[in-house]
Amino acid sequence: MSNTKIFYNGDFHTMNKERPGAEAMACREGVIIGVGKMYDLADLAKDAELVDLKGGYVFPGFIDTYSAPGLAAFTAAAEAEEDYEADDRSQWLKDCRDYLYDKGVATLCVHGANTWFPVATEGPDHKAQHDDSERPQMRVLENISYRTDFERDISEDYYDGILGSPDSTFLLFSPVCDDSSSVHDAVARLTWQAAENIGREDLGILDPGKRADLTVFDINPFENDMHTFQRIHASMIIVDGEVVYDEEEAAKEEWYDLLVTQMF
């Protein structure tokens, strides 16, 4: 049986200047093997698994180089707070992961070793190592030395309230908007520019030979302003050709958990 997948019925923004648009992408074993129109991939489609993106607006998987200081600040604060228990810490990190999924993050960069964040950690051989109890998940890149403009200029005030809900702090993801002059600028910082800044040639654009990472939205970020971009939700995230987040499935699980809680 073929292990080829084709993601189709999407408006692909490849971030590749030579081929900026496409309507389908094929991958095998987590690597892109074809990008273009559906008929360009006809031979590959014969034995492939087809994944319908339902008309979504598709980008290379977002690379978050902005949340590292917030994650580090949370870890330090949680360790110093006597009343902050292990369960509280675990819940915050889970909520953080869900928050970043909602923003479209496929790859998260951290400055030190990832010994604490409950997601996949990528080793030196560029293969994601997953927690068997919950897989697959977003990719985490360790020991990233790159600092964003925002991080270089960060003020102490931003660290206030870091132990609150992840979606209430200004230190997770949102600083990309502070550093960006437009939605096009923000998306570039989250894709090909981020890949260049951290030295990863296999990420950041949709092209054969790159990792099959996708971030999908129901509305086109490029047709909205920065205010809206900060608030739109990703509908799907694919990492290495595997769906790691599906907004519809997440909503169903949330309703199920709510119903179970009410029953008991």
C-alpha cells in the first residue's frame, strides 16, 4: 500500500517566490514530493491517500520563534511559586499547546533543552520523538539561539501575570504582531524568514524536499488587517504529513468532555 498523501482543495500560499500559488501538495514519509495543480499530481494520486482541505487557505506550517521568552518565564515563575503545584503546571502547558495550535503553530522554538513542554521534541537527526501516550503533536526545536526583535527589546512589565491563562499573556505568539508592519510581514516572519533565522532549510516554504508542514485557515489572512490576524483561528495543522490539530475534531472533543462532566 502506498504511503503517499495528497492534500487538495486548498488555496496554497507556498511562500516560494518562484511558485507562490498551488491547489494541491503531495508528500511521502513526511517530505513534500509535489506541489502544483491537482492534474500535476495525477500519477501520484492513483495510490495515494487523499486529504480534503475543504477550500481552506494553506500556508507552510507556522514556526513560532516568539514564544520562547514567555515559556522560559513561566517555567521560572512556576518553580519559584510555592502554591503552584505540578498539576497546575501541567494544565498551563497543555493550555499553552492548545493556544498555539489555535494560532497555527506547527513548530515551536525553545532556547534550552525541552525537558518540560508536553509536545514532540526533535532530535539532532531531525526526526520528531513523540510521547507515545499522546501523538502526534507539534514539533519542538531545542536550543535555538535566535532572538526576535521583540525579545531583544522586551521590558520587565511583560513578565507580569505569566502564571495566568496562556491566552491572557502578551508573551506567547502575539509579539510577532508587534514586530510586523502587515499581515504579509507577519506570515513571512512565521514561515520562510523564521526558517532562515534558525538555520532550517527544510522548513518555511512548500516545495519538494521540504517537510510536509501546513497551517490551514478558513479565511484568508492576507485579506484581513493585523487586528483580525491576531484573532483568527487555524482550522487545521499538519506536521510531517500528519494532522496534529483539527478544529472540528477539537470542538467535538470539547463538547463530549462537557457532556460527560454534566452527566456525572
